[in-house]
Amino acid sequence: MRSLRHLLTAALCGVVASALAVAPTSAASSQVTAAQLRSDILAFEHQLVTTGHVDLSHVPGLISQIQASSTDWPTATPITGSNCMPKQTTAPTVNACTYGDPHSRTTVVLFGDSHLEQYLDVFAPMARARHWHLITYFRGNCGAAQATASPSHQSSEPLCQQWRVKAFATIAKAKPAMIVIGQSDDALPGKPKAAAADEQATLSTLLPIVHNKASHIVTMVDQTEDDYPDGVSDEATCLARAGLRVTYDATNTPTGLKNPNVCYRIFSAPYHAAAIKIRTAVAAVDTTAGIIRVDPNPWLCDTTGAYQICPPVILGTLVYHDPWHLSTTFVGRLATLLNAAVPKV
């Protein structure tokens, strides 16, 4: 595969000189509102569907963002702890890393895999501002609710289960005022009933730890993953290959076939059907328990319309780090929304 830098060079040489109909904004770390995000998503979708393409070559700093996409990941430095995200194949040791105010009597826990870690650069400053003693318990490909076998992660399943048992005991000793949980949808069992049972078991273990205050358990809903076949592409590579031009494919709809060359995602594409059923089953458990769910998908996609398109760039910012995670730069722009969604304890 040609390098991303080589693709970018080719893209620059072939950039179309026409102006972008959707007015670009700076990729600066300025925070945004849900209304601004939705307006930009719908404007992108409208232009894409009605004209057949969106030229992103005039978005300020997009080339630099694409070049940096592979390293656009949280950089928050822990006050204590190391190896904060152990790999899934390592020994099931619980590695605690701390942020915020280590002297605070208010302890908040982040518990899950990299799909929760992607928000760390918002949670770490949130902890400082709110004077929390923030502790992270992360493990690669081992979700907070991954109590039984996941078809995607079976090779590491025994180590994950051992780690989760130890993590539960460690979290209980920390006496948290709030626990934030999260994982990739792929980390859950492949059938909705099994995934719902895992979520129920996890909540039954965690709720007593926070004195049954359901509002003090928060689950971060997983974002829609890529529509590309494995190993084909991601948004950054796709945009570079396409000369920063997003092309619409009318067959790439919520009921149609996926196209690996269109550089956008479909929120409810057939590729995500199993994940959507699992997410829905888990949501029902969360709703019954009364816990808070923070769902970023309406900030990333048109989740309710006929086309349900998820742009690769929103308000001038590249949305994705890779096919599975959000970029830290884009997450930073969600800080105001996340601060409002996460309760103060």
C-alpha cells in the first residue's frame, strides 16, 4: 500500500480548484455545540447527495490533520501509574493510573478499553477542574461489560475475564463516587441477549459500589465504526487517495451495499446491523437501571434521516483517528458537550 504521505502529495497535485459549498471552519480546538455539529453534518450530507461530491481541499489544515491522524491519540500524563493501557495478551494485572487532584476525597473511575480511553484528554482536565481523583482501569480489547466470550476477542478471553474480576475488586476498594464505563461494541458477545446479560451483570456488580446511585454510573456509547472491509482503508487514507474529494454513491445507503471508496460512513449500514442490535439490547438494560448514557453518535452522524451519513470532517476537523476510534482533536471539540453530559459529583 502506498504511504499516506505519498498519497497526500498526489492529492495536492490533483486538488480541484472549485470552492467548497459547505463553508469550512478552522480545525482549532475550539469547542462546539450540538446544534453546530448537526448543522454541519446535514450541510455536508445535503451537498454530497444533491451534487454528488464534496471538495474538502479548502478546509484549513486538513492536510496536516491527515498526516497527523495516526498519532492523534490522548497524551494526558498520569500523576501516578504506568502502562495505563496494557495489551490484551499481557498478564491480567490491574494497572491503575491517576489524574486530576490526588488529594481529593472524590474518586471517579474510568473502566473499559480503548473506546473509553479515546476520551481521556477530556476527562483528565475535567478531573482537574472538578477536583476529582480520577483513576483509570483500562485494558486493550477488554470492555467493562465483556463478561462472556466475544467472537472478536476469543483468543484473549480468559485473560480478560481474570482482569475484570481483579478490576472489580480494585474498584470497590477505591470507593468511587462515580464510575464511567465503556467498550467497543465488538467487545460484547455476538448475540443481543448475551450482551444484555453481560451489561446487567456488570451493573449489578458496580451499582452497589457507588451506593446504588444509578446517576453516578455513566456509560459511554460506542460510535459507529467504519464501513470499509478490513484492511482496505480509513478516512485519512481514503481522503488522501481521493484527492480530498468525497464522492457520493447512491448504492451506499442504510439499506444498500457498502463502498470502500466513498470516504464517509453510514450510521446504520448493513455492516453495522449486528452491532446495532447489540447496542439496542444493552441500552434497554441501561435504561431500566436508570443509569446515564452518553451517546456521541448524534454529534458524528445524521442518525435519523434517510441517508444517515457520517462525514469524515466536521466543522473543519478530521473526525477519526483510525477505523475504530475518534481523533483526540475532534474529541477535544466535544469537551463542552461532554462536560454537560457527565454529572458533577
